[in-house]
Amino acid sequence: MWKRMLMCIFLCSLLSGGLGITCLDALGNSVDWYAIYKLPALKSSSNWMIRAGLAPLYLDVRSPKWALLNHAMNESQEAVYQTLSAIYSGKNDDMMYIMYNDEPPPASQTTVQDEGGHTKGVVAFDKNSGFWLIHSAPHFPPGKDHGYTYPTTACHYGQSFLCVTFPYNQLGNVAKQLWYNEPHIYNHTVPASFSQDYPVLNDVIHGKTPPGPPYSSVLQMTSLGGQQFTSFAKSGKFEADLYDALVAPTLQQDLLVETWLNGEGGKLDSNCSANYKVMKITSISMQAFAVKFNETKDHSKWAISTAAGIRGEK
């Protein structure tokens, strides 16, 4: 009983901002996880943020229902800005961070890899905790010395952001998934003490890739607040579709998938012949926010099981 009470006190201290790097909500409060769906620019909307392509729909562990926030993506009273301030403020010398994006900002300070996986995100940790922010926005975020801005190139299309707070003992798992994803790293600081604890970090920042099969990794990861997440990663040598060959079979669920239909790789066709169907989403409608748009306006890249009760199209 005492052990549970002490653990609760420890977690509450971390999530209240007393210790450790964490995801932060729009008010700067520590939060175990949050998700943001940045709506595409819809010129017919009566909401100026939606017209400008700066409107964030937000949910988190405390409020697990989408809400349209009052502050735009390029304002400081916004969760992504607050979260990344741990890096830009420079107040914590004993921390590591990695920024990666297959479409890096034009003024990238360093280039670890000229090529990398189609993946975007930011990882930041101290020796207590940290966050993994996975997103879809091109040219984002700027390197540390350039300060925070939200790029106009990420306004036109819909974008997604998922931030999860992890205890320090999960950093090795985060690094392992990055190793498989082969990210294009454009800005990073990884003190030696972090890579000594988790040597795979050296492989990640030096662009090393898995030497042999399997060329995919599925890990169960536990957030600081105890939420279970299943993380999927694959290298370029996987040579199969992520959803068809890995996600759907692992979850044993039919999937509705929002993919990027405007890219060079071509469109993902629905697959209804496999044991678990993977069906592409062609339009998104959110009546609560009076928005509807075709998938070609969306770059957010997400999937949901059909068990969630959302109607899809084959």
C-alpha cells in the first residue's frame, strides 16, 4: 500500500511540472498525452482560424473529446508551442533532444542524414522524463537557435500531432523505434551520459540502420501516467505497406486509413482481400465543428479501427 502511495506522489509531482520534461497543454500544465488535429484551410468557414488553416482540434487524457481551441497554431497559448519551449528556452542543460523531418526547415542547422524515412517528430528528455512528439507538419519545427514558428507551408493541409510523456526508462524504446524508422535528423543535442545509458541513441544520430531482419519493430510502451501505447516502426527494407503488413495483423482489426494521396509514392488502395481489411478514407466530416473536406486536403496520416463505429468507404 505504501509503495503505491509513494508511486502516486512521485507521478503526481512529475505531472504537475515539479520535475522532468513532459508534454504541456495550452496553459503550460504537464499532461500525460495529447493529440491535435490541425484542420485544413477551408475558405468557406465562418471561423477565421479554419479559413487560415491554423485551427487546432485538441484532446488529452483529461478531456478525451475533440474541442476547438481559441488560440491558433502559430500562437504561444498553444500546446505544441508550450511543449517545445523546453527546448527553445535553454533553461535545462542536462537534457537531450532530437528533431527529425523528411521535409526539414529550410534553415536547418545540421544534417545528419541526406535521406531518411518518411517520418516527422521531436524527442526531448532529461534524466527524469521526456516527451515524444510525432507529427505530420513539413518544415517543422525550426532548429533550437531559430526559435519557434509555425510554418505557412503546414497551413493549407490538415496535420496531426501526438505527444506522449514517458519516464526516462522508456527512452531506449523510443530510440529503438527511431532506429527502425531511419529519421532525417536536422537538429539534435545528445550528451554522452544519455547515449551511455542507451547506446542505440548513437546509432540513431549517426544514421545507422538495422543490419538485418526483421526490418520492423512493434513495442508496448507505457507513458509516465501508466497509459499503454503500441508503437509500430519499420525500416526502408521492410518493403511492404505498414498498415496491411504490420498494423492490422498485429491489432487483429480492420482499419480505416487516412493517407497522403498527393505524394510521389502513389495512392494506397483499399485492401479488402486480406484477413484484416485496410480501407482508405476519402472524406472527413465533423458536424460538431461544421467542417467537411476531401482526403486530398489532409496530410495528417492516421488510422482507426472499424470497431470504433466510424463509417468508411471501400
